[in-house]
Amino acid sequence: MLAGERRDFRRYSGVSDLDLKFKKRSYKARITDYSFNGIGAIVTEAITLSTGDMVEFSVTESDISANGVIMWLFNDSSGLRIGIRHVGQLRGMIKDFRLADILIGLQRSNKTGVLTTVSGEINKKIYIKDGDMIFASSNQKEDRLGDLLLKEGMINLDQYNHSVAEMNKTGQRQGAVLVRHGYLKAGELSGVVAHQVEEIILSLFAMDNGFFIFEEGPLPTDEVITLKLSAANLIYNGTKKIESFSRIRGGLPSMDSILFMASDPFDLFQDIKLDETGRRLISLIDNRRSVKEILAAGPSESLEVFRTLYALLSTRLVVIKDASMPNDAAEDLHDIEPEVKEKSAFKDAIEDMHQKFQSLGYYGVLGISRDAQPSEIKSSYYRAAKMYHPDRHFSLTDASLKSKLNDIFTYVYEAYATLSNAQKRTEHDRQAASGTKSPADVRDRARASFEEGKKYLREADPSELERLFGQAVYFDQSVAEYHRYYSLALRKSGKLRNAVKAMEKAITLDQANPDYLAELGLIFLDLGLPLRAKGMFNKALAISPGHETALQGLKTADA
């Protein structure tokens, strides 16, 4: 795994028997680790697999079964190690995952779809668009808008009963009925709906049995009111609703573990508002104190303190160990709440930076000189990342501005990844000093990035692969294989729509390549578009009738 790795979905360690099916034959395997969107396993029987193969798998100790695609594989002394990414519906048991990790993973991978939580008769849904939670619904009476307003004293019992009767008669939303009769002011409606949605989501954190299902795809726009909710705030406050001390204690590290502020800007600079206990605990985290020492120095060793520490860890604002954090940035880390900015001025600043960030170059975008020391590079990276972190500005409703923030943040990360590595920095400076490159130089740069990406294909984080293969495409767009591998990296990162565009470019350059067509079909399956997937698989089979990935893909699409 490369330095700077960041996974979308957190991986959990755990050993369990696995039944793997490939080409109608079953093989014994065991899980070594898992996440919400995939598993790592060891196959203990002889089997011939390749990257891109479609398999079926089921976990022996639960009722979970799914289809998946082989993302990487290698042999070692224990057997064939494989990584499988789920294809289609994502599903898992509540006891095996933290809701916080699932929500963060969906946010980081920019997913759109519905996350359903089922526990007995309880059925609650969170609607997610481009990674953001925008609405929630519940089949529980106590979660209805009117019940919440009645409980909080915003309407009386007569108004409640009147609105329910009319709602049942007309089929209108209860909020609309309350406003029409003057029981609720029109200007108050969006606020109380947002409060209702937040309460539904917060209630999910206390569940300890049942299962999650995430179905990716377009949202039912006629049923969903679009809100903008801070994932970090909901995770922090939702985790603090957990009453079970054993569950909280089980989620904490050992008492001797040293706590750090997160070094990854994606984790560090989230939109989160801490309560007094949270601020107190944050002030005690100095990269030297253990959990035991922090609890001893805290307000008290009450359940509230344990719960708050667990909440900070769940948001990933606090981590158990991260030695890469620059010491000279530590003094600025306690100021984690978003700065208040005049919106129009900030939007202008985004537009201005987006127009010039590439022309500024790596040194310019970080605001440092060419002789900057490593500590200065790190500190400048943290300042720039804090300013342009997309989640700090989650309330932006302009999709174009959000996309531009992502572009800037990605470039800031690339600048840091290059300048903080002595070898890469030397090469970058050498090329910058040589002026305009000849076509051969540019092609060499593209090939170098491509080969480095292939070298680390099995163990590298998707974001690193995306950067390397993206650089190959940037420097030379004429090579189909560069676009193909860039698409594979984007798919591994969960950026499926961008992966489609990259693979379509590869196909444009090499239209008769059945591998490209079949791989595009797999991406369409991930997107929940079986008809388009079948079209790609059939095109691949028309060129290569025995193409295994296309044949298996057709079976999956028809399932």
C-alpha cells in the first residue's frame, strides 16, 4: 500500500469461511478482511482466476451472498489472495459494520442511491445524492413529521388529529396540510422537515441488529425533498446517542493507544460543530497522550466522555496513530469548524483559483518557494487543503462550484505528493527547468506514470492509481491502454460515471478490443444498468465469442 492511501470504505479485519463460485464450480476460501463494497480472501483450493473475472460468493456464517469482480490477485505461501469488489446491490449486517463508516464511504465515493436499514419491523431509508445525504424516511409512527412536532410542542393534539385525518383523506404530505391550515408557517416547513430527517438518521446509530442495503441509482425525485445535511455532524451526534456502554467501549482502542488528530485533510477539515465535551477532549489530544491519560484529564470518566471520544473516532477526526502529521501544523488543528465567509466573495475566489491553479504549478498552488523545506511543504499543504476541502463547503448548491473545488483539491494533493517525495520533486524540478518538452519527452512522462501505476496496481490505493493513470492520459491521450487503466482506477474509486467516459475513450481509440467492451459492461452493471451492460457484453462476444468476462457478465445481467 502506498503512502497517502485513503480508502472510501473502511476495511475490517475478520476471518470467516467463504464459498466462492466460478464457472459453475465451488471453491473453499476464507475472508481475511472486508468492507461494505468488497472483501479480501484466500482461496485454499487450486483455481485459475484473472483480474476482471466475475464470481459469486457467500459468507458461510451469514445469509449474505453476492456477485463480484476480481480486482487484484497474487499468490503467497497461504494460497491465492484475491480482492473482490461487490457488483450490484451492497448489503451487510449491522453487527459487522459501523454506520459511520458506511456513510463516510458513500460520501467519499460520490454515490447516488438509497441506503435502507432493516431491523425487525423497522424500515428506514437515507437518500443520498453524489455522496450527500439529502433526505430520509421511516415506516415508524414516531418518526412522522406530525408526531415530532407534537412531541416538541410545535402543534397541539387537535391540530395533529385534524392534519392526520386530512392527510389520510387527500394523500397530501402532512407538512403541506399543516401549512395550509396555518398550524405551521410556510417559512418554518423546510427547517422542521430537516429536523425530522436528522432525527430519523440519528436514530439509526442506536440499532445493533438487522442489515443495511444500498441500491445505487437515480433517486425517486417525486418523493424526495432535497436537503443538505452535514455527514460529520450527523455521525458525531448520532454516535453520541448510543446508550450501550459495552458497545461504546468495544469501539474504542486500547487504553494505552496514543491518539492523534487526523493527517488526511479529507478527515481533518470536515464540517462539524463540537459540543463542550468534544472541544475539551480535542484540546487534550497532543499526539503524546494515551486514551487513558486523556480520559483521566478530561471532564470526568462518565459515559458521556467515553461516548464523545467514540464519536470523534467515528468521524475520523481523531485517529489512533498517524505519524505523518507535521508537527508544525499541530497548533492550527484545533480550529476545525468552518470559517465564516461571505458567500459571493468565496465563490469568486473558487472561480479565480480554478482558472489559474494549473498555471500556478505545484509550488505556486501551495504558496511556497522552490527552496521550501519539507516541513514548510507539509504546513502549506494543510493550509491549502483546509481552504479547498470540498466537505467544508458542503452547503454549496452549485454543482459546478463543487466540481471546481474537487479539481483544486485534487491538484493540491498532487502537488504535495510530488514535492514531499525527494525523487519526484527532483524530477519535477528538472523537467520544469528544461522548458517546453518535445513530443518524445511528453510521451516518456506518460509512459513513466503508466508503468508506475501498473507496478503498484495490486496494492495501491485507488486515489494513487487514479493520479498516476490520470497523469498518463494527461500527457498522452493517444494511447487506448492509458484510458483503459484510468477507467479501472476510477471504477476502483467508485467514480463510475467518470470511469464510463474513460473506457469509452479507450474504445474510440481501439474499437475492436473485446476486453474494453466487456469492462465497460461491468461498469454499467455497477451503475445498475443491465441493458446497457448486456449491449457491451454482446459486442465483445461478437468480436471474441468465447470471451469469459463477457459471458459471465451476461449471466450476472440476466440474474
